[in-house]
Amino acid sequence: MRFHKLGFTAVVSAALVSLFALQAQAAQWQKIAAGAGESVELDLSRVVGTDNGRVEAWSRLVLKKAVGDAESGTAYNAVEVLNSYDCGGKRYAAVKRLYLDNEKVLKVEPIYGDREQTATAGMDATLLKEVCRHRPVAAASPAKAGEKKGAEPLVESKDAKFSVMHAEFVTDGKSATGKPVKEKVSDKVAEKTIDKPSDAAKTEPPKRMIDLPKIDKSQVEKPTDTKPGEKVADKPADKAADKVVEKGATRSASLDVLNNVDKRTRELTLATSGPRRVARKPATKAAEPALAHAEIHWAYEGDGAPANWAKLDEKNALCATGKRQSPIDIGDSIKVDLEGIRFDYKPTLFRIEDNGHTIQVTPAEGNTIKVMGRTYELKQLHFHRPSEEKVGGKRFDMVVHLVHKDDDGNIAVVAVLLEKGEQEQAVIQTLWNNMPLEVGQSLSPSTPIDLNKLLPADRAYYTYMGSLTTPPCSEGVLWMVFKQPVTVTQEQVSVFSRLYRNNARPIQPGFGRLVKESR
């Protein structure tokens, strides 16, 4: 499961536990999907209609291996979640979530407000379809003219991969859950960060199985000045964003990686991530020839794909017209005695979030580099799969971009190429261990990281002038790409791949730019 330190309710009253146990006895769990190490089930006995025409139902994620929780010292093997479904609108909202060990309720986790999501693909859509198929007659909305009144039968599809129950689930093999008290938690997520998804009203990415809050973030490459622990004011939403639904990067991954996972954090991560695909809405002629950015958010595929970035917003014009765009295929370079990059990185606390485009990490202040007579402070780092840049025509499995900014606002990005091997990368594993549970949430762990350990032993590099690799594609960015890749394991790549299968911008023309290389 992807984790988020939500400050779980550590103690559940005996009366509440007893109530859950009684309700569990009458549960009628039906398996919806299953993998090597987990399964998703629906309790048919608790599919009920509400006064407002919605349907409430309990689902659960059952793990074959119990997952230990470091905070409480307990281990759970099931996560159950109560969702409220709008069958006609194909939307849902998480209401309650529980963590259980068989029939024992261990924790009640608060939900982040009323965040309704659209279920258009993947496990979200599969669950919604099955819930609505079993909804009480009184809860069924009148059929539209020409529509069939009967609900469609559940059909397994390639899209119905585990996106499992985002932290909305509390899974357990045979544990039952009643309705834990809903706890309000203030949303601290709206911050000034690097990827600013302007959700697409018509393009929707398949989300992870449970509650994925919408966010409005800044560009992934563009550094942010906020630091861990700082209180960031909510950013006013653009009027266009009011029409937006969700941003997205398609999520897909094989469940094979779950087979022999025995580490708490990895199993936790893989258990709750899931596919998200953009739901396309027919474009109107009024939006031609340019796509309406009020309706479509930038992404890596679909109508919001890189080829359309400039059409989504006039501020993105450089994405199509710029002559110094990134990434590039580093090939025809000149070898010179380049000045070494002087890293002044210290063990640091950090904030980690999934901003809808990548996993992004914001370190505490005080980490700097010095190069070419300038001092740049590290603002954030984030990941791409595969690597955005190529070297001699070769793409690497992943890349981490460390984004720095100097006092004059100049941006310098250090790229560390990641290549699959036998050696696990310790810093990356720490980050994976602390991934937030949901898109838009952030977590500030108490465990520090030493980013010096993320850098290759050989500090030789390529350098050129380029741009941000995400909208608005601003130019004038100093790029430094290490020649030596850093080793990560297949499992570490698979964890990120499960969240972001492809979040790399295509290679851009070089237009005769000079590329220098350490000799």
C-alpha cells in the first residue's frame, strides 16, 4: 500500500469492535478480482440504498500476507472501506475505512473530507458496476429513454487491475466492518508544487481504487519554494479548473510483483495502487483547432498528450515553438574539462507526495550545489519512467531529476539515470516506503534521507541548455546529466511503474545545440 501517516485512531472502543464483529457474521463476501497475493471482495449483504438515491457498499482488500504497521506495532491482513456510489453518474466517495486482523478491528482511519471521484476504468469501475448491479430496487434511478433497466453483468477486463482500495480499504479475509465514525481531517494538500494538474473535465484518468482527492499543482519540473513543515496557503483555482474532473497518467502494472514480496512497505505500496486511464469526451467543434484547456488537463497520453500541450493553454506555447526544449537525445557532444559539480547535501527531512504526474520529494532547506560560479538550492526531486533523456539513442529504466534554483530564479536540473540491477537503491527504497496513500496527499516522515547516496560514484556529466519537460516548457534551464547510471532493482522499478507506467515527454529536436561532456 502506498502510505500516508494519517494519525490513525489507535484505540477502537470495545463496543465498536463488538458491533463490527456482529455485522461480520452476516457478511456475504463475493470475490470481484484476485491476484497472487491479494483479492478484492464486495459484501452483498451491505449494499444499501440511501434517501438521496445513492448506494452505499462495503468492499475489502484481503492480503495473503499480513502487513505490519510500524506506528502501532500490529499487523493487519484486511482493509475494508465503505463507499457511497452514484450509479447514474458513475461516481463514488469514500465514507469510512478500517484495518483488521481477521475479525479484529485494529484501526479506524479518517477520510479526507467529501471527495467524490469518477469511476470510469479499472477496479473502481468494476466495483461500481457490481455494486449498482446489486443495488436495492428503491435506490435504482429511473431508466433513461432507450436504456435497458437491468444493470450490466460484471465483466472482467484488462482494465480491472488492482488499484486496490487506496487507503479507503481495510482488508481482511473474513473480517467484517460496520460503520466506523467518520473523522474530519483538514486537507493540507493544496500546495505550491511542481506539477500543476488542471484536471480535465472530459479526460479522466482511472484512479486507484479508493479515494483520490483532486489537486491543483504546479509544473513537475518547476521548483517550489515551500519546505517540509511550512503551512502553504491554498492556491486559487482557475475558473477553467472548475470544469475539470481529474488529471491522469495511466496506471498499470502486473500483479506478479506481489508474489514474493515480504517487506511491509513494498506490500503496502503494491496493495493499494492501481490503474488510472483518461476518460475521453467527444470534442466539440467550438474547441477546434485548439483543445480547450478548461476541459483537458495536460498528461502523457490521450487528448492531454505532449503533442497537444501547447493547445491546452496559451502559456504553453513554448512546448510547440521552443528551440531549446528538453529532453534531448545526447549524442553529438564535445569532450572538455568540465568543472565538477560541488554538492553540499546533508541528511535531511523531506515531504513526499503523489501529485498526479509523478512522485515528488521536497527536502528541507540547506541542500545546495555550486557550478559555473553559481549556487543553486535544491527545491525538489521527482521521477520519470522511462528516462526522459536518451544517451546515444538509449533510454534508461528510470531517471530522477533534482531541481535546483538560484537567488535570481535560474533553474539547474541534475539528472541521475536509473538502471535495473541486483543492488537495491537505499534512498529510493526509503522514499517508496513512505509513499502517500492517495494522489494529492503528502507525508512528512520522521526518517531523514541522505541524497549524497543517490548520486553515482563517478560524477562526470553531460551539460546543455534546455527547458522544463512539463508545461509551460519554460526554457533557459541548465541541464547536467550524469554519465554513470545508478542501480535500482526490478522491484523498485515495478513499484513506480504500477503508479506511472509512462510519464516521460518524447525526445525534442536539438536544433544544433551545443552539448558538452566531461572527459
